[in-house]
Amino acid sequence: EQGHGIETAPSSELSFQDLTVVTPDRKHTLITGLSGAIARTGGLLVMGASGAGKSSLLRVVAGLWNTGNGVVTRPSL
């Protein structure tokens, strides 16, 4: 079961807590169990093969996708 969606919350840093991302049609799991934090002054390089979920992760951070489980905290825009 995919749970109740990805939760987002305001924070001074970008963080992921047990993040699992699935496609909006819920047919494919793209990311499983991602946890970590990046300080506001830090950077992040996202690398991987085509179809690995890089763009999907950015969609989740932007609040465009919420299918999956876990929590994303991010600075307010």
C-alpha cells in the first residue's frame, strides 16, 4: 500500500524522511526510503540513469507530486 501521500512541511533546510515516490498512476516506484538533509546554504547534485527518478524528486520538492510516502521539509518560497 502506498499510504496517504507525501507530506510537506516548512523548515530552514531541505530534508527527506523515509521518502518513497511512485508515479501518479501508482504503477512504478521510483525512489524508496530516501532520508537526508541539506542545509539552506548547501548544495545537492542529483545523478542517475534516465528514468531513475531525478525529475520526479524535483517535482516532489516543488510540491507538484505527492504520490508515495514520507515527509519532505523545505524552506518557504
